Amino acid sequence: MAHTQLLPGQRGPADHAMHERVVEAAHAMFSARGFARTSVAEIAADLDVAPTYLYKFFQSKAAIGEAVCSNILGGIDEALWQVARSQADPDRKVMQLFRTMLKESVGMFFAERKLHDLVAQSLEQNWSSIARHQQQIRAVVAHIVDEGVEKRAFDPELDRDEAVEALFWALYPFAHPRVLEQSIDQDLEARARIIGRFCVRALRGNTAKLVTD
């Protein structure tokens, strides 16, 4: 996925082909060897260019790591938006949001453990890719809440901003790599289902009976 906007530490035109080539090469190397064990020189060698050439596009290895992290999280964001823009009823979308967040996060973070560590590091160091990811989650949630209120599936008297924040933080444990790591041996699917059902009940108020799935 090519970036259309420069992240901190990136240089040159945002749509330059070298940006995408560097990110793709770095993604593969970080996945195989880990972020800490991969150098800019090794990424440059893989692309058959001099390391100094890469610095025309990225200020540091951390900037390359942030671009890779942004792409990883962008895949999760895309999956969440597919839920939000589907034809399902709003209450079903809330339930699916929890299932999708869990599935995508576990898939991204644990199928490729070294990339999981990269995302965890980005959280610990407050990279801007994390802020953008959180912004996208809030936007997805807001889209579903607004649709639910408009269709009278959710309580029309909801405090919209409060509802969005509550859903965001309810989803947070299923998105945070360190929290997932600590609870991976538990029945996270059951937990996501329970919390999703509770959130639907809170959103609907007394408008209808609780969704069962």
C-alpha cells in the first residue's frame, strides 16, 4: 500500500515509487529478521542502491519502521471500514466490529511475531502511525453510531461523543498488541462477543431486544 501523505521522517514526493519499494523491502526484512536486527544498509542492499540514496526518502530507520507500521495498521483499518460500510444492520456491525478487530489484530500481530513487536514498539514510542490508527478506529465507530441513530436502531438521545469514546475503549484491548499478548491463552472470541453484546444493549437502550449474535 503506497502512502499518499508523508509521515514524520519521510522526504521527497509522497507518491515517489521509491517510497513504496523501500517500505515493501523493509516490511519483508522486518518480518523475517525483526526491526532491531535490520539495518538501513541491508535494506539498501536488497534494493541494490546506496544507503545514502535511501536517506533522500527517509530520515532514519525509525522513519522506515513507521511507514511499515502504518501499512500494517492500515490493513486493519481497511477491514474495519468494510464492516462499517456493509449492508448489515447497525447492531450487527457493532458485533462484527469486535470480531473483526480481534481477528485482524491476532492475525497481524501473532502470525508474524516480529511485526507484532514493531507495532508494540510504535505504541511505546508514540509514533504518529498509532495516532492515525486510533483516529481511524474512532471514525469507523462514529460512522456506525451515526447510522444507528439515523435508522432509529440506537437510542436517539445518545450522547454521540461519549458513545464513540466508550466503543473505542471497549475495542482497545482487542487492538493493543501487549494486551493481546498477555491474554492470548484466554477465550478472546467469547470475551469479544460478551463486550460487543453489552455495547449493543447500551446503544439501543430500550429501543429493541438485544441482538443475539
